[in-house]
Amino acid sequence: MERIQAALKKARESRGEQGRERPDAQVKPRSENKSNDTLILHEDMALGDRDEIWKAVQPFQPSDRLLNRNRIISHRSCPESVPYDVMRTKLLQKMRSKNWTRIAITSPTAGAGKTMTCINLAFSLSRQSDVHSMLLELDMRRPSMARMLGLTDSCQLARALARDEAPEKHMRRYGKNLIFGANRAPERNPAELLQGSRSAHVVDEIEAQFRPDIMIFDTPPLFAGDDTMAFLDQVDCALLIAEAEKSTIEDIDKCEQELAARTNVLGVVLNKCRYLSRHEEYGKEYGY
């Protein structure tokens, strides 16, 4: 891990960057992209009871056996969930300090564990009772969230983004403060859908109606096409998931440059690590 960090630092310095995060002044504020109608809706809905609005979303209870099989473990407090809890706390502290609400999570290529990380992070956030979170699946070429969560009924968030159906029909609530928006089947032309103003307005309306503290967007791998780049101007920041022993320094550096050109880069997470030093092994039986 230290070698990767050193190599990335050298790459950033060679192109004149300072740190992972793009300076805020260079990033166009997301609020400038919002319509007046959306802002008015947000003010009106602020008078209502958020908990009542969330209760109207259909609840679901995933199978522990299924979650364990898909390496989803942070729905409960355990030593294995500690790395996600650490990620959760760092994310909350950073986003609250910047007054950010939207984060895109992506990876250089497929297979890095991006969706698994998104779901684990969302479940970890749900154990913070005062935090309301949403995880929306925008990886519409190869959707996997519904399968990993065991959602067998009709869920196709893409239809809501296209304004064909109400968003609530394609959302499911876990507990009191976590909502998933998934897709059961692949969607045609997802880049065109994400780049259109229609989907941007739908996301604004979802945020105005439900008023989540954190909105996580599971976006496609950057090298898989232009889907993620089409949506990045709708988020406050992005997190990159790299795969140990597969993602190269050049891949990570190129992805950082692509992300930094369009939003703030929150950091890089190295997933699937088989070899860790002692100080990187979080939660080893401490307090459990």
C-alpha cells in the first residue's frame, strides 16, 4: 500500500497537482445546475416530516445468508465491518465539513468490488441512526445490486430516471434510514439517459423529496464507457475503488485525472488486499 501511495504521489507531482482532491474553486458548484423548481420543492418539503416520507417506501429485509455469500457484512457490527465503518466516518466528516451530500463511487475496470463496497458502506451508514442515506444504482449496463440484495420484485430505477414511472416504485427501504434504488435488468443507452437533463432533474427531485444526508451513486467503471463521465457534474465528489494486484498505478492515476476534471476526488480505496501490515488491519477482535 505504501508503494502505491508513493507512486501516486509522484504521478500527481509530475503533472503539477497537489493532493488527491481537486481545489474546490475549480469545480463548478452543483447547485448552479439545479432548476428553480427543484429548489422551491426542497423548501416546501422541508416543512414535512422526513420520517413519514421514508416510511411510505416499501420495506425489505435481506437474508443474512445471501448477504454473507455476497460479502455484505456491515449490516451488523462485527470485526469484519470495521474497515467500512472507518470509511463511513471519514466520508461523513469530509462531506459534512464541505456541506456535500452526493458521492459517486466508481472503479477503473469491472471486478474491483465497487458495488460490494457501495452496499457495505450504505449498510454501515444505516447503523448511524441520525443519518439518512440513499444508494442509487447507475451501473445500468451490468446491474448487480438487486441480485446481491435478493430483490426479486420489480425494480428498475432507470424507468424513474427516464420519467416513465415514479421513483418510489423502484426503491426499497431497509430499516428506518436507508433506501436502495436498484435495477433488475440492463438498460439500453444508459450514457444518453444519464447525460440528459431529465435524469438530472429526477435526481434533484428525489433529493428534495426525501432529503437524505448522503446520496451514494454506484456508477460504472470509468474505462467501460462514458456513462460515469456523463453523470459526474451531478455529484459533489467521487471515490475510486482500485483492485489490488490488478489495477495499475497508471490506471489509477488516469482515473484520478478524469475524475478531478469534473468533480472533487475524495480518495482511492484499495480493495481485495491479501497482504496488510499490522497497522492496516482494522478491528482485529478489539472490543468484540
